[in-house]
Amino acid sequence: MLLKKFVLVCLLAPVLSHAAPVTLVLTNGDRLQGDLLERNQESLTIKHQLLGEMIIRTNTVAEIKTDYEALAQQTPSADSSTPQPYVEPAGLTAAEPEDTGLFGTGWLSDWERRFDLGLSGSRGKSDNSKVNVAFNADLATEKTRINSRTAYFYAKSEDETSDNSFFTSINRDWLQPTTPWFMFAGGRFDIDRFKDYDYRVNANSGFGYEFANTEKFLFVGRSGVGFNKTFGGERQEFTPEGLLGLETRWRINAAQRLALANTFYPSFDSFDEYRNVTSFDWILDLDERAGVALKVGMTNEYDSETEDNISKNDFKYMLSLSWSL
């Protein structure tokens, strides 16, 4: 734990005739040895034998090791025993860097922001290429939970475009710390060249329940009402619909996360008309300090009202690199 053992040096400072000798282990693996001259919440000042006085930012230090042998030589009392490691008091942690928002603009500060990019293709017996680009932004506090998704998909096979679609969606949960019940509202906008419509808008709201909500696992259910409106193409209709959904997020370990959701939209116009949307994401952190991860994702939407000449299933799979922004 950061600054562990350093508190001991501070307690012994009044009886030392010289600054405390320490070894700083930096977050990038480097080590610096010198005499600790000063410490505050943001930085440490040490005197290096060759480089002289150096100021090191606290958030770049992974560990501070005290040189007990050198410390004992500086202690004037011959009866002084080698000090034992001191347990760091609660709350004594390194200052985390301030989140300045997306690209330092202050926008979406304190949100988890990720950019995904996936490319694939082949040349030879068949020529095809695929690209998917996405931006995700999530916010979680005691009183609110917001999930935003924006993505674009393009695919080409044998010089013919097979996918050209875009969507953006947002969902907000209004949480109540004293109860697992919450309210939610959300919406989505779609453009898809290969559907029987040009544009689609849907929105919904209702109530949800947290079956489980821990640091590593979230499992919620949703129930609500809304509408689905299509524009252009062969299909221009307004459909009032219900919503029944289940959603889970699981932090498997420090490097792996999994998210799975399924939402059923029954039509209020006819009970044999419905939509069903399923999504799955698995994220593996490759370099936590650089914010780089590998992401495997799959989505499928089944729409019973799609025209007969178009598949009722719209299945997409993605293999992407993901960067924290």
C-alpha cells in the first residue's frame, strides 16, 4: 500500500540527526534511493546522491521502503532497536489524479469513457472488410446510473456493401440508497441502410429492481412502457410497446469484465408482434496504465414485423481494441 512504512519515519524524525534514507519504487518499476527531506499530500522531496534534490509526485510512487540499516546508523541511541513495519492508518492513500474530462475539456468528467475500434478483412478467394467504431460513457453514483452507447458498423463483401448502420442510445436510472427499487428512462436512435425503414426512434420508462448490487456484481430487472417509431422506407408506423428486461454486469477479476442484457418489447397493438434485443460484452484489460483493453461483443435484435425479404434477426459480432479516454 502506498506510503506504507513511511509513517514510521515521520514518527522517528525528531530523534534523527539526518533525513531518513528511503527507496522509492515508482509505478513504472524504476527505483530511486536517497534521503527523504519532505513529504506532503501531493509530492515527496528526496536528496539523491548524484542528482541532488528531487521532487516526486505522490501518484507516481507505488511503494516507499525505509533503509533500516542506514536509519539505525543515524539514530544516536545505541539501545535503539530496528524499527518494525508500521501499519498504515486508514485513509492514508495516494492522491489520485484529477479527472479533467474528455480530452481535458471537462466534459464527462468522472465518467468511465471508452473508444472501441475493430477492423477485419480478407483478400484472395473472397474480398471482404469490416469496421466498427464505438464510444461508450458510463456514470455510477449513489443516486444515479447512466449508460450511453454510440456505434457505427460497416461491412463490404465482394465489392458490395452488406452493412451500413449507426445507433446511439442512453439510459438513466434514478437510484434510492434505502431500497433496491429505482426508476429509469431511456431512448435509442437507429439508422440502417438494410432495414425496411430509414430511421427509427424508440423511448421507454418504468421501474427497475436490483436483485444484487455489489462492488463486483450487478443484476437488475426492468419493466416499463414506451413506443417504437419508424420513418421512411417500406415501413412507417408508430407502435406502443412494453418492456421487460434483465441485465447483469460482473467484474470477474481485476482484468476481466462481463456484461449481458436481454430486453423484450411486446407490442400493445398485437400480442404476436414483438422485438427482442440481446447484447453481450467481454472486456480484458491488456495494459491498465495505458487504458488499453481487448473487447469481444455480440448483439442481436429480433423483430417480428420485419418484411419477409429481410432477415428478422440482425446479428452483429465485434472484436475490438478499446481505449480509456
